[in-house]
Amino acid sequence: MEAGKVLKFWAGRLFAPRALLQHKYESFKRLLEHDSKALNIIADLEDVFYGRRLVDRQQCAVLYKQLSSSVLGMIEQLQDMNPVRYGDLSVTFRQIHSAALKVINEPEFDSNPPYIISLSDAGNMPHLSGGKAGNLGKVYNLGDINVPPGFVITANAFHYFIEYNGLREELGKRLSRMEAGRRSLLATLTLEIQEFILAGEVPPDLAESIEQSVLKYVGDADFLAVRSSALAEDSEISFAGQYASELNLTPDEVLDGYKRVLAGKYCPRAVSYRISNGLTDNDTAMAVLVIPMIDARSAGVIYSVDPDCMNRDSVGIYGVSGLGNSLVDGSVVPAKASLYRKDVPSLINECSFDSENLPDEQMLVRLARCAMRLEDHFECAQDVEWAVDQDGDFHILQTRPLQREHSKAAVVHGPIPAMPFMEGLERASSGAGCGEIHFARTGEEIARIPEGSVIITPTLKPSLLTFAGNINAVLSATGSRASHFASVARELGIPVLVGDVMDRYTQGQLVTVDGMEGAVYEGCVEDVLTRSFGSADVSSRVLDLYKNIIPHTVKLTLTDPQDSGFTPQGCKSMHDVIRFCHESSVSEMFSLVDKRGLGMGTSKLLETGLPLVIYVIDLDGGLVSGIEKKKKIVSSEVSCEPMLSLLKGLSDERVPWSEELTHVDWDEFDRMSAGIFSKDSKILASYGVLAKDYMHLLIRFGYHLSEVDSLCGPDAGQNYIKFRFKGGGAGIDNRLLRIEFIRLVLEHYGFETTVHGDMLDGLSSRLPAEDTTAQLAMLGYLMAVTRLMDMRMTDEEQITVEVAKFIEEAEHIYDRAGKE
């Protein structure tokens, strides 16, 4: 921590407390802006990490850069608020950031030689030759299977081409915006990349090497095939039909054909296929195979395990006349033969056989034996491309693992045979869940959440996280996908919907929550529960691609501010740091004005018509303009929304106030003044720090104090009320009875509470402005009603009666405040 900031902080506390308050408030507001941005980025990253949005991995890097910038902004503003307390947070951030970058940044690509390798070498260098050329090189090296000669332009050469033409930055910009399924966007972005590549120049030394290799390896061929061989191609992920190959090229056309194959790497279908299979752009760097064209009499493919005959105990051979490209592109119906999988294969008469466009039976047997040999060599069933030339010799042109049909792929989900009870709800977390309704409006109800419940709650409270294991689904009246609870719910697969749900259901009602469609059904609807949601349809490779990033970025472990581990050192992820900064900043604002009224020297006396002595200071629009020179103001000159709402409750006409009894700090008055201080002395008064949407208020009600800190604006994610109640003039037993009454009332209205002796802390957060103002009005009424309650509280039975009475009487002011 910079010594200058610390010195300035202490100097401000001593000599310029008013300026320090202003600075603290401004830092707080900037922190909340960073907080809002950071939480939305967290939600975007979770969509990517858990497969709800299939994007190029470079988008993850871009989002993380934005996230780390926002988190760093939060740290800087928190340290501006208190540079003494949070110095260690920078060290924690650097540790998390460093760990995150190690797993987010992709390995460095290699653009160094070799740029050309022989087909024989390709079999031993799949990291250079790609899947297609690597597999064919292995077959070539067997020595007794006819494979055309050829060479490979390596994946390193692809990187060299990109670097030589200065395309890396332009490529990255477009990759970071790509998303599978967004066809129009993909078409635009991939076309731009293809145009860059086609306009590029093959580096002169690479071009010369390619021309020399044509002469060296396939010099006597009149026509050549220039074929894609991306690094992940023809592996367990086939990329069948995704990339382009250039056929029947003359030697002079190879360089242009090479560029077209590189450009074909970025056709929309190939990019979408790659992203959907959890592969990065570098994972599919394009190597290119160059072999002579075969003057084919017939050609086709062999499945070493035929899925269509004899319960997979046969070899299937498919063929067409001439080149096999019309077979693989689906433009013709091939001839078909099936042979027994034996040492000497033979035709299966029971299976369909069409001899037209296929070689004779002797050649079919040779092809079947070759396919089974390749299966043994590669240790898995093979999909083999073959061609028989005009001389009657067969050639193997390609082999790759046979892609088995997954039974799941054949499942087609029809419409849900039920009408939704509710639909159109906002989706904060996808998934599906069925269970009985349990209302979780208060801390007491949250603590009683039964296993397998569907929770209905006023807002997505972090305290629900403690009982996440019991929750099958959540319906919330307010909140969003940017909330901390929604974030963890997405990680745990708990569906969460937000909307007008509080008065639509009954306790114990059985419902099904459809987190994908934003709907709720009565009863358990099997078609919803068995349908695939979220990551169920996502390739495991997509999830694996990000699993090492999640712990450093979006995973939230720092959930309880009261826990001893809620410290800078306890932060393990960027999400933890966001949570820590937000809670700490609110705590800093909550301690804005101390008992001495530090920083209130230029304040104005607020005359409310109540027997309260309140001094307020305007930070930013908390008072109307034109009153700067006044020393006393009235309530109509207050423009602070939280303060106005609180005053509605405090000044409710049903609350009796004694005009003879002025509420100041009586304890301080008794101890220090011996009756000689004026009742409106600032030493004894209450204090308020106001802005248009912010209030910090410390009210001294005789022998106890109430402290309220609240932000209430258009961004529900930033809104909160933090409340503290402490002390009293009666004995400890009476004070504790009043504390219990306040706790039950606050929890009824959605506050989270903690009690330590005769001190209570309450928190409500992330509610829309109209709900926050309603809670503030209720809170003001509560503060007025309880100011002398400890003097008349006698037993616990009285609490139950008083709570019910308060809720009944407070409803009109709660509803009124919410509507105004």
C-alpha cells in the first residue's frame, strides 16, 4: 500500500473529515459500478464455462480481461475508502490473477520449421501433420498396403503463414466474437477471415519448399490432391465434411490450392463444429496433405464394423464409380456390400448387395481384410477411404476412427404434453427440478428448508447457499442471473426463475420448474425432467476446456461475511474478491459517521416535526438546490430517496411522540454534561449523510441507537439496506426481548439478521427500488414503534402478540411506500 495514500487518509480523518466523507462516498459509488460490471461478466463466463453458450475460447480471454479490470477497479476504490485496512487485497488479487492467466492463456503456437515433412515422417509427427496425414503416414509405414506417395505442409507452416501476413490480431478480434449457432454472425466473421487468408501471400521460402517437395515426392503426377489435415481432424472427433480439399490441381496450382484449404479452416460449419466440440483455434491448426490424384475406376469407404448388418458382425463396403467425393458429399446413393468379419471375409447374402459400381468379390474381400487389419493396428473400428485405379489396384487414401452412433442422438424431444401453470419467467439458472413448494421469506423459514424443495423467496439471498443441497429449484420474486446465488445455482445445476411468484402458490404444492423455458408446471412432469438441459447436451470436451479456469474465476467460496475466513487471504477466485469488496465497501459506509459526528461540522439541522435532533450533510443531491447557506432545513428540502422513505415510517401519524421528550444521546448527556449541554448539541445529536440515492443515518433514541445505511437506485443489483440496533435503558432481559421482536419483524420482511447480545444487525440487498423504499418505510416505522419498547417488554409470549400487531399495522405503510 502506498505510504502517501495512508498518510492522506489519516490526515483527512484528523483535519478534513468532511472531505473524507465526500471522497469515501464517491469511491463507494465507483466501486458499485465496477461490481455491477463484474457480476454481469461472471454470469457471461458461467454461460460459457457450463456450455450454455458455445463460443470460441478467445472470448473467454476477452471476458476475463474485462473481469480482472473491473475487479481491480473494485480493489482500488475499496483501498481509497480505507487504505489501512485492505492493503493485503492487492497481493491476493495478483496471486489469483497469475493463477488464472496460466490456465486461460493458450499455449504458445510454433511458427518455426519444419514446414515440410514426408508422408512417412508424418506418421510419427501427428503434432505437425494433423490427423488425416498422420494416420495415412502410419498406414504408409506398414509397407504392405498401397498408399500414394506424398508430403505434408505442417501446422507450423500455417502459423508461419498467419504471422508472415500479420493476421494474428485480426484473426483474434473475430475469433473472440464467434458463437456456435449464430449463423449470420459466423458467416460474416468467417468470410472476413477467409478473405484475409486468400489475399495473403505464401511466404517465399515456404512457397519454394512446397514447389521443391512437389518435384521430390510426386513429381511424375499430372494432377494432385491438396487435402486438409487439421491437428484434431480424423481423431475421435472426425471433422467429416467440415474442411475443404482441393482435387485435380496441376503442380502450378498447388500454392493457390494451399491457401484455399487454409481459408476452408474458417468456413462457418467447421468453426461451429470445432467450438461445439470444445476445441480452440490452435487445437485445429491446419496442416495440408499433398498426394497424387488416383485415376479411379471406383472408390468409396469401408466400415470395419458395419452398423447396418449382422448386429455389427460384418464389414460394410460402400462405393461409387469414379472418384469417391460424390459418395462422401451425399450427392449419390452408393452401392453396398457386407462381408463377414472372418480371417477370410465372405459376402453375406442375407444383407443387401449391389454389385454395380463396386469391385468384384475378390477385391471386396481384400478391402475387407485391409480394413480389419487397420482396425487391429489402430486398436479401434475404422472408417477407411479407398480407391481402385484403372489397373485394378486399390489404394488407401484415408483412415480414421469409426464414429459410432450414440443412442442418445436419436432421441427427439417432442412438445411437453402439459400446460404451464406460469411461463415467461426470467431465467437466472437453467435446469429442471420437481418438488413441494416451501416459502423461504425469513431466516427462520430458510433454516427449515426440507430436502427436495422448490423454494419461493422474495429475493435471491446469499443465505440460501447454506441449504443449497436441499433445494431442487428456486422461484424468486426479484433477482437476476448476476446474483451470487444464481451464480452458484448454475454451478450446481439448480434451476432458478424470477418473476411474480410470491402469491401464486401454496405451501406444499407440487410443481415442476423448467429452467430452460422459464415455465412452471403443476405436479411432476416427466417430459420436462427427462429432457436434456444445459450441459447434458454439451460435449464433455467443452466442459473440460474450462474446468481448470473455473476455480480461479467464477467459483464462489466466500459466502458468509460473518465467517472468520471472510478475509483477503480467504479469497480464492475473482468471484470471491468481488464478494469481499462489495461486503467490505458496505461495511465501510456503515461506519461512515462515528459517535462523535466526525465530519459533520458543516451540517444542517433537519427539522422533521419529531422530537429528534438530526444534523445532515449533503454529499451529492441529497438536499434540494438553493439552500446552501441555510443552517436549518425542513423535510420538504430533502431529496434523498432513502431518507424520504425512512421519514415516512418515522413520522407515521399513528406513532405517539412526546413533545417534552427530545430523543438525543441520553447516556452521553448523563455522563458528560450534568445537564448543562443544549439538547440540540451536535455532541448528542443524530447524524445523516445524504445523496440522491444514498443515506447513512445514525439516530440516537435516548439510551439506544439505530443506524441505517442504504443505497436505493435504478440498479437493483446495487441496492441494499444495512441496519443496526443496539442498547437501551431497561435491564438486559428487557432489551433482549425487544431485540427478538425486531429480529422477527425484520425477517418477516426479508431481512437477514444476526444478533450479538443486545445488538442486532440486519441486511436486505439486491431488491428493486420500489421494494427497497417499502422496506425503508417499514424500518422507519419499526424504529419509531420500538424506541421505548424495552421499558414495557416482560415475557416471550408478549413478543408473539406484538409481532402480529406490528405486521398488521405496518402493512398499509409498506404497501403505500412500495407504490409511491
